[in-house]
Amino acid sequence: MTRKRRRLYMVLAGMLLLGGAVALVLAALEENLNYFYSPADLNTAPPGRPIRLGGLVEEGSVQRKDDGLTVTFRITDLAESVPVTYKGILPDLFREGQSVITEGTLGPDGTFVAREVLAKHDENYMPPEVVDALKKSGQWRGGGAAAQ
Amino acid sequence: MIPELGHFALILALVVALVQGSVPFVGAARGHRGWMELARTGALAQLILVGFAFFALMYAYVTSDFTVVNVVANSHSAKPLLYKIAGVWGNHEGSMVLWVLILSVFGAAVALFGGNLPPTLRARVLAVQAWIATGFLAFTLFTSNPFLRVFPPPSDGRSLNPLLQDPGLAFHPPMLYMGYVGFSMAFSFAIAALIEGRVDAAWARWVRPWTLAAWCFLTGGIALGAWWAYYELGWGGWWFWDPVENVSFMPWLMGTALLHSAIVVEKRDALKAWTILLAILTFSLSLIGTFVVRSGLLSSVHAFANDPERGLFILLLLCITIGGSLLLFAWRAPALKSGGLFAPVSREGGLMLNNLLLTVACATVFLGTLYPLFLEAFNGAKVSVGPPFYNKTFVPVMAPLIAAMATGPFLTWKRADLSGVIGRLKVALAAPPAAVILALYRQGGPVLSVIAVGLAAWLFVGALSEWAVRVKLFRAPIAESVRRARSLPRAAHGMTLAHAGLAIAIAGMTAAASWKAEEVRIMHPGESVDLAGYTYRFEGVNSVLGPNYTSDMATFTVTRGRRFVARLTPEKRLYTVQNMPTTEAAIHTTGLADLYTVIGDADGSGGWTVRIFHEPMVPWIWAGALIMILGGAVSLTDRRLRIGAPVRQRKSPAGAAVRA
């Protein structure tokens, strides 16, 4: 075959593959985007879908249940707070007053059932989403915590 | 005094880079020999200057000089020496100096060992290296100066993050940077070739060793990072498709594609423009990786920094580098003469398929990593993309690649006989059913994982089959096979090793992801729990004092039936200076699986939260990665790669007389 035709076939093959990948991507994105909510706008979240909820762990709210493994606490953006329950080992940097991001679903009773609790690797680091949530609630207290 | 000298050395290096980036270019265009040679001197001078700056910073760390801000923020007098040294690059500013140091090492290597490169090409390559160095030196000096002083000095430093006080992670950045920066060599060669207007076999033979070396280091760096996350973070996982992980993975994918397409350029003088584009894209992805990690743009499990000003500078750097190089490509690529024709079923065709699939796979990872960013820019929604996305997009693209990889080495250039290839793979064809049956028997499902294991087996036996055919294993006497194996080019052994290593790693990854077992519960001393055939007996918890931490150390006795297997001691440490807790998992490897134990908090009444994982075939992931790196290293020792450009043998009378 001529050079031109070979090039045409190569381009067509590439585009076919790319098209297939794009289709896969779009399909996968639909189901797997986890939207982030702060406590203030959690009521706009779709119930039952996995989402992320982030903020500060409210002081004095961490309680262990009787089975020892389940923990309940409240996440707050200093304007509103949401009860959260989690079963498992909490990450090392999970502490009252520290920022945290949880992944899970909003239960029918308004409690957030967390599947994963993510606390950052450094006590000075605050995830950008939490910073924005605090700014929105008007409780942002300056850039000290955000700078490295 | 020393930090000031280091600072000054960096400034000098910037000036040298500016000169090295301009004069040789003019010299190459005009054919002025002296100005071209300036590039070599410049590269060596840069190495000396940046090296001095790096060691000046290291000196400040080792002597715990707390008048230097960087040392205060990231070190402590009580830290062990290894981590004081590792602390040099365990922070943003220091790591930039390391980046530039490795850049200058590669530049100096071209200056010293590039004797048989055409002088114009060498001059241009070193000049492009100097441009990159200029950008990063400017970034370091203007936004991330590690030599800033503070008076009066505090009495002690604020210590390194305890998570980073770990041998695995100490070497993770240097290895990664050797990879990223190594791809800058391919980039420089590509740009130089575009400006020259000529890409030939000699160029490809020169690009390959650098790309191969960079690839080996990047593989090692990624594997080290994954291994560290596995044993340090205590979640039993080793890959989270976190943005920081993805940005190291994307250059790896494109670098692999580059390695393979460079072969076509060298052997068949084809796919030139595509290879150049790959070189540009690979390095661009390395740069994007730097940007994402340091700008605080994406929320990630282990984000590095949170500083928009630096992010803006790097964004500018990115736009100029990537935009400029792509523009140059669009302008000059048509000048490259295209090479030989080939049939779709041929070695070239196979390598093209390899490239296509790798590029598409990289594109899916790119989309998943940066989509949250675009979405936030457009409508303010904050989203994250998790592992299920990548499992649905990346894995289906890689699967056909793995399937084709076994046949690839059998294909001949220009036109290959597919039925003949399949014929030679008869033994390999038996492997997937065997593996599938074994997996179904042991685990029962899920279907996709079983198929993946079958694919891995296919690749493994296929890679070995090719090697066996070449040395006529089992078809000729052993001595003959050994002789053939010895005279095979090293690159052939390297290829077999690398492909087989990948197969092992994929088998490990599939098993680890699909058949992991976990137990989380409260345990009191004396209690036992069973998991995957092993019995874990919780003996109790002791308090232990470390050099800069206190620790709760638990003891587990692991038995299988009656046989003693291991005693595991997971810890929960508290590092005193930073008041930061860490989890130290205890792992016992049986070669086929890992027994992974984690201790959590006490519940106040004598019980402890305990997490036990049974991780099947995880050791195979690390083994596979090591074998891949070994394969790359073996390929690097191939004698053919040492010869830069083909040397024409001139038969002179005197020479003939001497030879006779």
C-alpha cells in the first residue's frame, strides 16, 4: 500500500482507539465522580450517591460506640455541622479541630456514613476544598494554615 | 559563609546557563567551532557550580546550621544522619536544587561522553538543556531559595515529617528525578533534531540509552513510592490513583512508548516525527507532574506544597516549554523525511500498536487526573475521581496491549507471518487456560481478574518462548543454546526480562486488588483471629522508647495450622517534637503473599483496634518491578548502544600494514 494510505489507516486506527477510550471514560466518569460538599451545602447533595464531605472535626464530638470500632463525630465548617459515623481505624492525623475529608453516603436520617476518612499528612496542611468551605461560611481565619 | 557561597554558585550557574543556551546555538547555525565547544565547557561548569550549591545545602543540614531557614523548617538536631541528608531533598526548595543538579549531571555526561556526536547536534542538545536549566534555576532563585537566612537562629529545627523518616522514601525523590530529568535528555535531543531538521539512525541510537536509563530510574522511583505507601501508610494498599501518583505514572507510560518507537527510528528509519513528538510529550508530562505536585492545585493524599505564587511561575515555565516545543514541532516536523514502508502485521506495526495503546492509556489517566481541575474552573464544582474510574478505563486499554506484547518480539520487520508467529507460541497458548483454571479453583472469581491472570501468564510464557526460540532451547544441545545465548545482543535479554517482569507484576497487581482479605476488630491480649488460613494471636502491647519517638508496640504470633510462621510487631508511634502519630505496620512475606498487621487505638478497657490484611501476591509486584529494572539495566550494557554514530572504517595503507 502507498505511504498515504498507510498513514490514513494508522490515523483511523488511532482515532478508533481514542474514540473507544473516550466512550469508556465518559461512561466511567458518570458514575465515579465524587462531588465535594461542605456541611453548609450538604442538603443539596443527592442521597444514596457516594460523595465527599469535608471540614473541621468539631471539638468534643468524637465518641466511640460500644463495639469499640464504630466512631461518631461531627464535621463542621464553623457555621453548620453534620454528624458522621465511621467503622474502622481512624487515620493518624485525625484529631478534634483538625481538617478532614470523608468519603461516603448521606444516610436517610441525615447522618453521613463514611466509608473512608482522609486526614492529611501534615498538621499544617489544609485541603483547598476545606479552605474554600471555611471561607464560604465566613469563618476563615487567615492564611497561616494554608501556607507551607 | 558556606550557604552564601552556595547561593552565589546557583546565581553563577544561572548566568552560565544563559550563556550556554545562546552562544552554541549561534555557533551551530554559523558553523563556528569554538562557540559550539562552549556548550561542553558550560555544561561542565554548571555541574561544578550546581554540585557545589547542593553540597553546600547538605553541609548546612549535616551541621544542623539553624541560621538557614530551610534547615530550621525541615531538620532537627536529634534526627539520624541519614535523614538529615535525606532532608536536603525532602522539602520543596531542596528538591528543586536536586532537580537542577541531576539536570546538570546529564548535561555534563553528554559533554564528556558525547565525543562521537556530530558537533552541531551536541551543541544544540546542550543548549536546550541549558534553557531548561535556566528556567528551573530562575524558579529556584526567585521563588524557592533554599539559602535564605534567619537571625537570630532558633535553638532547634522543626524536624522532618516523621512519615518521611524512612529509607524507602529517602531514595524515592532522587530516583524519580533521575527519571523525570533523564527524559529531558530525550527532549533536548528532539528539539535539537527539529532545529537541525534531521533525524536518523544515529540520533535514535543516541537517544535510546538516555531514555532507557531514565525509564529504569522512573520505574524504580514509582515502585519505591508504591512500596513505601504500602508499608508505611497502614492501609494495605499500594496505589490509590492519587493525582501525585498519576503524574509520575504518565511520563512512565509515554517514556515506555518512546523507548519502543525509538527502536523503529533506529532500525527502519521510520516513525520519526512521531518519536520526536513522544519525546516532547514525555518531558512535558514530567514538567506537568512538577507543577501539579508543587502548586497545591489538586487535593491529594500526599500533596507537597500549597503555594499559588510558585504555581504561577511553573505554569509560565510550562506554557513556554510545552507551547514552544509543540510550535517548533508543528513548524519543523514536515522537514523530516519519512522512512520505510511496512505492512500492518510487522514489527513496526506491532510497535505502532504499542505506542497507540500506551498513548491512549496515558490519555485516560490524564483525563481522570485533570478533569476535576477543569470542572472546578468551569462551574466551581469540586469533584474527585477515584479508583473505579481508572479500573473502567485504564485497564480495558492495557488488556489488548498485554495480549499483543507476547507476539510482538516474534514479529519480523517490514512484513510478518502471523500464523507462523502463533505457531511458535504454541507453548504459550497453553499457559492462559492453565492459569485461569488455577485461579478459578483457588478463588472462584471475579471473571475479569481471572482473565487478567490468564493474560499475565500468556505474556510471561510468551516472553520466555521468544527467548527460547532464539537460543534454540530444547531443540539443540545445551552447549549450543548457551553459546547462542551468549552471543545474543544484550538488548534481547533485556527485552525478555522486562516483558517477563511486567507479567509478574501484573499478576501480582491483579491478585492483590481482587483477592485481598481484611479483618478489623477489637482484640484483647490472648485472643486469636483467623484470616485466609493463618491464625493471628494477639499477645499484648508494650510501651517502647525510640530515638525521637515513643511507641505502643503490639505482638502477634502467626501460625498456620500447627506450624509457627512469624512474630509480628506493629507499632503506633508518637514523634515527640512534632507531636505527630504514625502507624508502623508489621508485614511478613511468604513470597506468595503478605501478612499485614496494624495496631490502632486502645479502647480504654484493655482492648485494641486491630487491622489484619491478607495480601496475596503483593511481593510479586515488587519482584516484577525489580526484574523490569534489571531488564532495562541489561539492555543498557548492550555494546551497540555505546557506539554513538556509525564510524566509517577508513582503510589506509599504514593501517593495513599494522593489522597484517
